[in-house]
Amino acid sequence: MNRLFVVKKPVFISSNFYLNRIKRKYKNKKAGFSGTLDPFACGCLVVAFGQYSKLFQFLKKTPKSYRTTVWLGANSDSLDNENVYDIQDVPKLNQHNIEEQLQLLLGTLEYLPPKFSAKKIDGKRAYDLAREGIDFEMKKVVSEVYDVKFINYNHPFITFDITVSEGSYIRSMAQILLERLNSVGTLSYLERLHEGQFFYDNEKALNPLEYLDVPTNNYTGTKEWFDMGKKLQIEYFENKSDGEYLIAFDTFFSIIEIKDNEPKYILNKVLL
């Protein structure tokens, strides 16, 4: 069964564990998801069954928006509420200053990802090394912050929405905010509201053609050529420029690549 949809992952469960639950619910063994959420986080998780599980790299999944709450005074090795080792009283902050510093997050941020993250260090996940107490260094990453919206400040909790580029770490961005506020804290809540055009809507099945981030190319040959997976000829494509293209038919679609006037299949005959 081919199916593309959005599920809402609950808190304190891994993305992989929740995917297994979804697979059992729909009685489907071949499935995948895009954009791992940490166990303490919840929200939008894009899931695909069957052939659609090969489409993740071609989907419109950015920018991503999150709602998060910062817990002032709490200290955690993982920068979230899973590994809190100390809670201290901190002075109440000025709300106007909080709102001002949130807006200063807009633009390009360079920072170190959390050591408790899925980043790979010499082939191993950073969170595995961190849990084993192994000392290692993280490399800086660069993210774009497109929008920030202040929601509420009820001491010691600050809640806001933030819209960011692919591969962003909200836990680290919260630490940047805290440093600028001359305070300490950790995340107590993180919910992904959407990934690009993907929003949770009661697990409704989605048409993949509406979410593919690949330009369409006009093919003037016969559908049967793609149906049988025959070698492609450049003269049958309206756009002959190098690039990846969507070729859509009534019952299936394909994604091809043209390079140096040579078209080839990337994915062929994905059923609708």
C-alpha cells in the first residue's frame, strides 16, 4: 500500500517506536518517516508507506515550525527535560526584553548542536557517545531563523513559536536566547507544528504530487516507455537542461535526472 500522511508523535516515545505502532495500526510492513523527533518532543511526523517511502528527499519539508517552552533555572545535560540534574531559583525576567531578544534570533545563527543529538561522530551517534561518557567535540552548524513569535511568559516558563531551516536544533537556539538573557534553563516542551507544507490532519492520506519539490518536465513519448522501464531518449523531453524532473501520468509518476543530455531514472513507476 502506497500512502503519504502526517502523524502526531506523542511525548516520551522514540520516533522509531511510534512508527512501529503506526505500521501495526495500518498493517503495513514497509514504511519510513522523515525528520526524527527526540523522545521528549511531540508533533508532526511525515510517514510514508510502500513506494512513497522513497520520496522523502524530494518532498517540500522546509521551513519547519516549532512551539517550545524554556524552563528557566533548570539544568540538563541534554538541554531538555530528560536529563535534568539541577533546578535553581533564577530572577524573574523582563518580558519586553524577552520579546526583544527573541526577535534578535532572526536571520543566520551559527552554533554547536547538542551532544545529545543524532549527529554522527566518526560513524557513531553523538547521543550514544554522550550516554557512554565519552569526551568529543561537535562541529558548528548554520541555521536560518525565518520567524519567531512570542506566546507567553509565566515565570519560570517562556513559550514561543520559531520557524527554521532544515537541520536546526531548537535546544541549542534556546541556549543562545538564555545566554543573551543572562539566565540558564532548558527546554521543557517541544512540538513540531509543521514541516514545510505538511501539517497534522487526522492522518489523512495525501497526494504526493502536491508535495513534491521537483519541477515537471513534459514528455512527448508514450507512457508505455516508462511503464516498461525502457532506456530514455533526450529528444522526447521538452526541457533538456540538466536537473531532476517529475514525469506524471494518470496512474503513476516517475522522477528522472538529465545530465549531459542523458536522461535516466531516479525513481520509476511510482503508483498513484
